[in-house]
Amino acid sequence: MNLNLCMMEFRRQRLSFVIWTASLSVLVILGLAFYPMVMQKDFSAVVDMITRVPVMKGLMAAFNFDLSRIGNIASFYIIYNSIYVILAGCLYSIYTASRLLSREEEQKTAEFLFTRPISRMTIFFSKAAVYLALMIVLNAVIALSGIAGMELFKSEESLITWVSEPVKAKMAAAFRQNPSQFQEYFQLSEKDYILFYAGKMMSLFTGSMARQKDFKVDPRVMKELIDGMADDPFILLEKMRASPEEYGKKMKLSGRDYEDFLKGIKQAGFELEAMKKSLEADPSQYVEIFEMEPGRILDPFKTRQYTLSRILSRFGLDPGTRVFIYYRLDNYLILSLYIFLLMTCMGSIGLLLSVLLKRGKSTVGVCMGITIAFYFINSLSNIAPRTAGFGYISPFKFVNTDILDPAYGLDWWRVTYFAGLVIVLGGLSLFVLKKKDILV
Amino acid sequence: MKIDNDINPVIETKALTKYYGKARGIENVNIRINKGEIFGFIGPNGAGKSTTIRTLLGLIFPSSGRGEIFGLDIVKNKGEIRNRIGYMPSDVNYYPALTCRELLAYSARFCRNADPGRIGELAACFELDLARKFSDLSMGNKKKVTIIQAFLHSPELLILDEPTTGLDPLMQKRFFDLLHKENKKGTTVFFSSHTLSEVQKLCERVAIIREGTIIKTEDVKDLRARQIKKVRIDFRDRMDGRIETLDGVKVPQHNGNTLSFFFSGDINLLIRQLSKCNVENMEIMEPDLEEIFLHYYEKGEEAS
């Protein structure tokens, strides 16, 4: 590394770096400032309705949008994160990296730089080090802005995501004593519980709810099915059993799918029955459901009349207890690390472009194209479980944004993937740089 | 100060060849430059001067053949070589946002033995305002920045690629003075140009390159001393056609009653023939390198 070159590179990057970092942080905080507004009843109800239309559901999935997630500030952050920070950050990263060396050729300063008494390897590592330092600072600033934004705009009415073990035990105990109390506080009805299982039931009927084939189903038919389920899933099931052919036709099932459907409706009854019975026997399962999918149970717009502290006191807990966590800092930091790794990975693609593109020709277009293509490959692959596999073409797929998952953590295979890609692409770039003729 | 050092030439290339894909860059270039020499490298644009220089500097890699500077391989020991050479590129492109002072200080910090004090000294000599931004400079002033950049670490070898383009005559003179001063201290100079007059003024030996190949390397003295005269005769009346057919007359040109040509034959024959003519005026001049150069080229064209 050559300090002189590093300082010059910093100087050259300074302005665009400051602008990008500032804009991204402001966007993060502004995005979070929308949170209290989104939490208002009407807006949410509209979003909720939209998400119930199957076609929209798929589209929403593609954009990583899920109402049950929006209710939590950390998840809300991710929705914005994925648009502003990840995409824009990756664009900045790949573009900056792609200009590291090509800019010297483009501005014809390569002749000067490459005739200084330093090796090409030194030039490469000096520039790469500056780039890496910029990325570290950028990601640190964005992560801190995220924390600042969440601290500023978190609200008590927000959905609860994580319940600590002792509190969970207490709640379950209170629940067992008086299940109706819990249902009252959280305004739960059997319908909520059915709706909670609606997704699962649908998959029992069709094999997979989110299959792309589902989109061919007439929305009216889909609405009929969903309404039928919400009214009484058992009656719907009976109807399906009585005339499977009719329903098969309605849902446009054929071949193996139809066989799956026949199998599904045979078993669905048992499973539904089992689910219902087990819930009646042990209402503390609500706590689990509540943890798994808080959006279903703890719709904040219903619980408005009960403030958090009131619910707490009813459970015999100190109203000051931190029962509910707005976000988990450790998971948030792990996510930030993933994003940093992703950006660095995009940067190493940029670095390779930097040595390959002649005089940095059409760098902007190529960088944008690659980033956006990868971004959408990942997005589209989220539509359905069956398409998930092909998403792994894209580095975006390797960022685990599912911070609500209780098992969320740093997966070494993801880190290895990113680090490996950076090393391979970086090494390749260095190899090309050492062998190539410098254009002057 | 001329030190003949045949054992350790400063620059030596052996069959240095560079192809850009299929396009020719240079072919079979053999140069040997001794310590303390001012060596000229001339050829028209596109002949391969810059390609040779860039190969020597390690910016581009030779397709075949090899080269050594200070006895070090130009491919393997680029870093060490660059510490000891000053390079002036033909096109001046520096970081536009920097001022001249920043640029030169930046350049100096790369070198092992740069003397920052020299920046001010040389800037004063060339009347360059160091506080100005590089992008705001005129072509000539930009060129001055590269001069200072190439000289400020007192290199052992100066590689100058068309250094005088854009400089006004006064600055050219100062530049040549500086070059002579450095050369007296023992600095070897490799000087490329397409204008021969400056090579004539400066250099001791010269290599002529054309279409990627070195046509000839010789002493400037020898080039000039060769028995070529430039003759111009104004006839009083009609021109004597026999003069043109004399042995040694080259490139005759008529202009009314004036005949001019290059002559490399026996001067007595010419005098004898002229005595039979009615001559109003005549001139016999030393041809300049420019003309000798042209002459080489025409020979080349005849051959091909």
C-alpha cells in the first residue's frame, strides 16, 4: 500500500462519498419517519385489503412487502432498507469500484500513475483499501442512522415481535388460568385463529398456496375460497370433499396437482381438527402463534384501546417491564453486516469491470444493469417457494433479511460465499491488471 | 560530458516487438543508449515512438524481444527502474482538480529522492504559477508542469516524448538549457520528436523509426557530414537539362528558371557542367536533418 496514493484516492472520492452517505442516511431516517403514519388505522386497513388479493400478494412478495412485517419497526426498516439502502448502496459501491482504475484510463491519468515508482500491485491494493474503508464508513453511518431512526420513531402501539422467555412463561401461565382474558385483551376471536391458519389450509388444499399457477385462478374464485374459509373451513372442506371435481376445475388443477389436491382435502380435515383441539386444550399456544406471526394476533389497530402498560398490569407484570422489544440490536447489526458484505461483493464485480472495460466505457450502464438485474432476480425469486432456487444466481439472495426469524443469526455459509466471491473477483482483477496494457 | 560506456548501456533493447492484437506497434526495435548520451528518436506520427517508450516504461508489455534499462529488465523490474527515470509524456493529462503545486508535490512524494525545493526553483525558471489549477492551464503551461515533474527527482535517465510541443521558443530554449545542464551532470536523455531541427540542436546520436521499424541509427554529425549538398541554381536564360542527369543529383525540382536538388556526387563534375551555363545566382547549402530525413523516407518508399 502506498499512503500517498491512498490519500489522493480519498481526496478524489470525498465529494461523491459525502453526498451518497448523507443522502442514504437521510433517506433511512425519513423512511422511518413514515412509520408512525403507516401505523394509523386507515392506511393499514387499505394495505391489508390489497394484500389479500392473491395477485397482489405475489407482487408484494416480490417486493418483500408483507403486512405482518410492516407492523414492526425493524421490519418496516427492512422494507425501506431493501429499496434505498441495499439497492442504492450497491449501485454506489459497484460504480465506485468500477471507477477506481478505469477512471485513470478515462481521464488519461493512467500514464502518470503507472509510471510512478510503485508496482501495479501496490496501486491495486492502495485503491482497494480506500474503497474498502469508504464502504466500512458508509455502512457504519447507515447502520447508525437506522438505529437513530428506529429509536426516534418506534411507538408503543407497534407490534410485538419478540417476547423474552420469563415474560412468555408468565403470559402463558396467565393464559392457562383464564384464556378468555387473553382473547379479550387482544380481541381475539375464533375467526382470527382461522385466518391465521388460512394460509396453511390453502396449502393443504392445493399443495402450495404461492404456486405461480395460483395466479391463473380467477380472483373471484379465490375470493370465494378465502371467504368460505373465513366463515367456516370445515364446511368448505365438506363441500370440497363432496364435489372435488368441481373445485378442481375451479382452481384449474390438473394432473399431479389435482392428485395433490385430492390427497390434501383428505388430510386437511384431520389436521384442522387436530389444530383446533390442541388450541382448545392448551390456549398458551396462542403465545406461540403470537410469536410466530404477531401481525395476525396483535393487530395494533384493534388493541389501541388497551395501551401496552395496561395489558402488562393485567398480566401482573410491572408496566415498566421491557416485555416487548422494538427491534433486536444484535439481529439488526448482523443484517447490517450482511448488507456490507453484499456491497463489497458488488464492489468486487465493479473492480473486475474496472480493469476489463476499456477506458471505463459505458461503466454507468453496465453497473446499473448488473445491479438491477441481480436485484430483480432476487425479488422475483421471492414470489414463490418454487422459484426461490434460481434466486441464488444473485448475491442479493444471500442477504438474510428475515430478522423476525427467531433463528436469525450469522450464517457462515453466507459469509463464506461473500468473502469467497470478493477474494476470487478481486484476485482476478489483480491478475488482469498485472497483465494488461495500460491505455493512455 | 560524454562517457562511453559500452559495457553498461543505459537503455538496450533486443528485437523489441509490440503488436496490439494484429495491429503493428513496433517490430524488431534495437536501441542501445550509452550513459551520458543525448539520444534522439525521430519519426513521423504513428511510427511507433510512443509505443517504444511506453514499452520501455512498462505501461505496455512487449509481444516479443526484451529490453533493459540500467541493466534491469523492463518487465520484471519496473518499480526500481521508475525510481531512477524522469518521464515526460507527449500528451499531458493530470488530475484536473488539483493545483500545480499539489500535483507536483503529489508526484514528488512517490519518489525516493525527490527534492521538493526544486519545484519552486523550476517553476520560477519556467514562469509557471503553481497556485493555478491544472485544468485552467494552457497547453504550454501544462507542458511546463510535466517538465518539472520529470526533473524534480534528479533522475539518471530522462525519457522525453515530444517534449517541446506547445512550448513557445523562449521556453524551448530554457528547456534545452536545462536539458544540457542535466546532461552535463551525467543524466542520459532519450528524446523523441517528429521535428528534426530540435533533435539536430540537441542530440548526439539519433535513431530513425518508420512504420514500427528502426531504419537507421547514426551520429548526428555523420548524418550532417555526409556528402549531401543542397544546391539551388538560378539560370539567366534557359535551363541546362544536362545538369539534372548528372550522377549524384537527387530530387530535382524546377521552378521557372530555378533548379534545386540534392547533390551527393563529385562536385567537380557539377562545376564543370555549370561552367558551360549562364548562371545568374547559385547557392550550395548544408541540408538540414529535415531534408535528410525526407530523403530517407523517399528511399524507403522506392524500396517498398
